[in-house]
Amino acid sequence: MALSYEEAIARVTGPGQVFEITDVEIDGLGYKAFTHAPTTLRAAFDSARNQGENTFVVYEGERWTFADVMAHVDALGSALVHRYGIAKGDRVAIGMRNLPEWVISFAAVISIGAVSVSLNAWWTEEELDYALSDCGASLLIADAERVVRSRIACQRLGIDTIVVRAGEDDANPPNLERMDAVVNLGDSLPEVPISPDDDATILYTSGTTGQPKGAVSTHRAVTQALFAFGCASAVQRERSADRPEKAKPTEEARASMGKDLVAPNDPTFILIVPLFHVTGCIPVMMSCFYVGMKLVMMHKWDPDVALELIERERVTNFVGVPTQSWDLLESPRFAEYDTSSLLSIGGGGAPAPPKLVHRVEDNFRGRPQIGYGMTETNAYGPGNFGEDYVTHPLSTGRAVPILEIAVRDPDGRAVPAGERGEIWFKGPNLIRGYWAKPEATAETMVEGWLRTGDIGRIDGEGFVYVEDRVKDMVLRAGENVYCAEVEAALYEHPAVYEAAVFGVPHERLGEEVVAVINPKNGQTTTVEALQGHVAEHLAPFKVPSRIVFVKDRLPRSASGKILKRELRTEHFE
């Protein structure tokens, strides 16, 4: 008989086990934490040195060994300290699409005690300017496209820039150098004392007031989240040990496609989400770094290319937003490729329709799974896996014991099991707060607890269900879009008198961003004009895909709040 969830947790987290849990104190508050997690991220990166010539990163036609990557990490770390004077606690921004140099830069920056600031590669010049100024960046490491978008801001702020993969004809303005010119392979990584509660990362989240917030994590927070993902996987292995494995596609079926069944390779992750997002950075990239897994990087998402890579590299782990699992299954070429190496098809960032859960279960050898994490939790949260997910497809699952979960009423009081309320988290994996925003931090972080802004419930078995949001936010294909930010951009247009932005269901994206506009008297504009206006100020995924114009003032409550639910029902249902 398979172990229960509680039995498996007890087995893998007991005394002497890899995932042993103990009591710790952080800033005067008590937490449950993993005893054997690395104390710093530098120690986590150093574990990669034991992998030597094993393949670490596969990127298009390139193959980087662990030794290759660590040699570049050491040399870049040396350049940051000795050439640029980067000191402990300085902020170094990384702005690029998925590239091997992103991985190298992240490890080098953090290993010298500096703080890695992840910049969204979709951001406009305006958004990049804000983040670089807000975090007080000392240096930017960027690809050529991000260099162009950030030049005015960097010159205004006096920020030096290292550019990666620049073309031979690209201009070299002042304060910009190529990475291959500043990195001397063979240089040693400088020794810098680092403590578990030193700042390590800043990842920006969209803000309810229209300005992004820099979520700050310590070394301890990231390594505890990393171990939590490992613990959750160990629990699933324990629970599935006595269950029969799902069957691979038959030899006959493969023969009809001209394919040979190949045993899965060593554990291999495919990176299908951006590294500047917490999912791509922590559970995917950092897990590969620490455990010694191969990381197959995609520069941008393409389901047909992903299928080709899954077959060629014998990928075992696939984690993205539910949209991407859907894209694989909907690809006209899905049946052409052997996906039998996949052992886990995961998702997060948005709820998955039950139909998708069952399609994944029926069409892959691997089992479906989903996680409910946030930037503020370093991506770790309740997870639903395999048989539990198939039988509870509307739940986001359960969490390992370092993460406490509560459902509370508006006054912060816990509600009984099964009742709805706001979901709160507490654990050593949480951010310490928002960079230079004490009021936002105090609003979200309460005595060690994180207010998620999500409405949900916990059933009698401990399964968490997310049902609504407190925050005025759209979750589009895993991207958080705060409506106030888009509305602020719309109000800058001279023809807009009133604007209401909200989300509506979308089969592939989960939700799409839409808007209802009441134009000013005597003013006219078009959907295309407003979309172009928003695109000048905000990233493309924030631009409303549909806009409706109305002649009358937008409906409001007695307190003056626009009734978005009424607008949604009238215009989009």
C-alpha cells in the first residue's frame, strides 16, 4: 500500500535525513527550516564544481559543462570585484533573454556578496529606467537589445554596463564593455564573507499603484525554497514507490512513427520560462545548479522546438505555465516526437483547467503537477502531484512543513477548514520585504506572515484551493498584470475620460487583459491607437487585447469604486 502524505513527510524530514527539519529563529520570530540546506547561495553554486565535465547547459548549438560555467563564474566574479569595484551589498542588474551568460552572471554576482537584480526582458525603456533607479544599480549586465533600451537611463544614472553577445558592428558607447573583454578565464573567485541573512536577490513584481516593487530575498530564503522543492520531490518518490509506473507508448506505436524507445537520460530540465521569473530562476535553474542536472535552455518559447528538444535531449522535467503544456498538446507535430522521457509535466503561475490535467495524464508517460508559488515565496508553495492532482484537479495541493498556511478573515483571524478567506504563508523561504518600500512591506508582511492577496480555502485533508483575488490583478500566462498600472497608462491618453481594466477567462492564457473606455466628450480614438499608446509605456503582455468603448459613465458603487464585475458581465460574457 502506498504511503499517505503524512507518512511520507515524516519519513523524509525525520532526524538524520537529508530534509531533516528543525526550529530556527529569524529576526526574533520562530520558523521551521531545513537543517542541511546550504547556508548561502555561494555554497550552493560551489556544489556544481563536483560535476566537472558533465554537461550543464545546452543552448541552441552550444554545450557547456559544469566546469565551463564555473570557470566563467569565477572569472566574471573577479572582474566585478577588481575591475568594477563591486562590493558586498551592491546591486548588479541582469537584463537579457535566456542565455548561458544569464546563469553565469547570476552566480557570479551573488557569489561575491552582491545582490542580483533581475530585470524583465519585456520591459520598455520607461520600465527599465524605473527599476535601475529604484534599486540603485551599480552595474548592468545585458544583451544587446536591453543595452539599447537602457542606454539613456544608464547614462543618466552613471551605471556601467557589460554587454553579452554583441555583434561586431555594434557601437561601443562610453561606460560599456563586452563581457569577453573583461572576463579572463583562469582568474579566481574572490573570497567574500557572506551570511545566511544577507540580501541575495531582487525580483520585481508589478505594483498595485502602477510602480513595480523589488522583492528582496536573502541567501537563506532562496536555499530554503530550493530545498523545499527537493523535499516535495522526495515525498512524491516515497509515495509512488509502490505504485505501478505509467506505461510507456508501445513499441508498435513508436514503430509506426519510426521512433525507437530510448530510456530516459539522467535528470534533465528544459527551461521554457524566462530566467528573470522566479520559476525559471529557482525551481528550474537553481535546482540544476545544485543537484547537477542538465539544463536545456530555450531562448524563447516555441512548442515545436520544445518537442524536438525533449526528444533529442531526453528531457525528464518540464515546468512552465499551464499554457505551455496546452501548446505542446495542441501542436500539430505532437505525435511526431518521443516524449516518453518526461517524468514530470509541471505548471504554475495560473490555475490549470481540469481538462488540461486529464489531457496531460492521458498523453504523457509522466504525471501532471502544479505549484502555487509567488515571487514573494521564491516560487515555493503548495504543490499537487500525480494521483492527488488527478483526483483533486481544482486544488493547488499541500506543502512541506517549513511552510505554514492559514486562511484568515479580513481582521486576520483564522477561519475553520473549508471556509473561504485570504491565504497567508509563513516560512523561511519568504522575502524579507520590498526594496525601499517600508509601507508596502508592512502591508504585505505581518509578523512573519505573507498576505498573498488570494482568496481560497483549505479542506479537511489539507488541500489548498485558490478561488479569487483580493488584489486587482490579471494573471496572463503566468505574468502578473496589475490593473492600476494599465489604467494609469490609459489615463495618459488625451481621449480617455474613464478606464476600467480587468481580466476575462482565456482558454490558452488563463486570463487576458481587457479594458472598457469612456471617452472624453468630443474626443474619439481607436482600439489600435490605445493599444499602441499603452505599448509605448508598458511591456507587451500588459497591453489590453480587447477594448470596448461606451458612451455613458462607468458604473460605480456608493463609495465611488468602478463595478468591474458588472462591466465584465455586460461586455465580455
